[in-house]
Amino acid sequence: MTNHPERNSEYMNSLKDFIHDKYNIHATSIAPAKRGYYGETWKLETSDTNYFVKLDYFSRHQKIYQNSLPVVEYLCNNGIDFISQIVKTRGGELYTNFNLGVLGVFEWIEGESIETDETKAPEYQMLCKIYPLTKQGFNIPTIEFSDAKAILFYEKWEKLKNMQSSEVNRIVNSLFESQRDKLFHCAGRLLHFASICQKDTSGFYLTHGDAGGNFFVSSKRNYIVDWDEVMYAPLERDAWVMCCRIWARKLFNDTLKDNNIKYKLRPERLAFYCYHMYFLYLGEFLEDFMVHGMSQSLEEYFEDSYFMEERISYANTV
């Protein structure tokens, strides 16, 4: 079950009034924006402009969300104009709290989320504007080359087994049981590549983590939105999604070179990210199921496994 209020007209009016009080934004309408995975998103319309509102109720993600906002502000202040501009509160704050959620307001970006082979070139070009702006000091995560995500997944799975039995619990548990051999294999491979990558932790930058999935195309220009998961990490974090395509790996490396970024994708780091993200997704879906009763995402992850299968197949060849 979710732990936040029903999204009825009373809730929406309360949210609209709260934003007016905190931001001095007088909205004429508010409607779900249906953008992003974490939290809820709204389109706020006024008489002369629109705003994007993101409200995060996921306790495990709230600190990550609010700590990403100074990075967004920094990038905007340093000439990056293809990301969402933050709208500050009356008191000059980057976010506020509504009910039990962390709330941020951004300038509205009109457009459609599109990810194709053709969008990779502009996506990589835009990321190469971000990487040179990397600086230390932000309170955001730094990737650790470890098998922690696999360990955490197995801990959560064991916890699920010990929970009060229900039909849904049995279905979810059977999904994992059917993948037991593959899970064991991937966990071993993750540990192997983590051990290799630990020997060299140089070449960390500000990375997005899912730029392709947040590439917005409008009538005039392109954007990369949703910087909630910004992290200090090697560039393989932004490249692993297309690692199974030779042309994409070459394009990424060529774009780095053309922008005078002295970095070249490393196969061992790409393989690490394939296995790391496999367990990260599983762990998050399992957490959402155990806390919020969200089993649909987990079931879809196994049913529509072609995406990860391609990446794991690539990693198995490294």
C-alpha cells in the first residue's frame, strides 16, 4: 500500500494552494504530468506560463533528489541551458516539503521523450558539455566498484521469504526462484568486475545515469531532463545502456575525443555497469513491492527482459 494521500480534487487543490503560498505562483490549473519514475509529477498552468512540479514520497530517494538540486543550479549558472531550470521558493530555497514529500518546482519544458539510435549523437554531444564542468564538493553519491547491489538484493529477497505469506508474495518469490541460476551467475560476474575496477578509480565525472531515457525533443531544440540521480562516476555510467552496439561505443568515444575529453570507454567498466544495474533495478523493484505493494514493475521487468538480456549478453563476452 502507498503511504501518501489519494490524488483527488481536494489533494490537488491543497497542493495548488501550498505552491501559491510557498512560491507565489497562482495556478489556473494543475494536472498530472506523467514524467519520470520516482515520485509524482504535475503540470502547473498559470495565465502566462507553465511549471513542472515534482513531489517525491519515496523515502529511500528523497535525500538523493534534494541533494541533486544544487548540481542542477550549478550547471544552469554555468551555461547549461538544455536542462530544467529550478524555480526557487519565496525564501530562495531550491525545494520545500509538502506532506511527507520533497517538492521541487521547475520551468516547464515542452516536448516529447524520445530515444532512438538517431538521438544518440545529440545526447552524447550534450553530455560532453556537462563533463568538463565536473567539480568536487556536491553532496551526491560517488559510485563504489563493489557487489553491494547484489548483496542488498539477496538480503531483500530473504526478507521477502520471511514475510507473512500471501498469493502475491508467492508469485514474486517464484519469479526470483525461476531466475536463481542466472542471478547467481550475474552476482559472481559483478564481484569479478568490481574487483578489477577497484584497482583504478580515476576518471570520475558528473554523470546523469539515464540521459537517453530523459531525452526530450521539442519543436525548437533538445533537452536532457530529470537530473535526480546525478552522481560522481566513470562515463560508462552514461554509456552502458548502448554498450551492446559497436557503433554506439564508437560514437561515444569519438564524441569525447571531438570535445577534448581525455577518456575512452573501458570494457571492464561497461561490464561492471551491466551487472550492477541489473541488480540495482531488481533491488529497487523489490523494495517498491515490499514497501508500496508495487508488483507490476517487477513482473514487467522479467516479462520484458530483452533490454537487460542484450546488455548481460555483452557483459558475458568481456
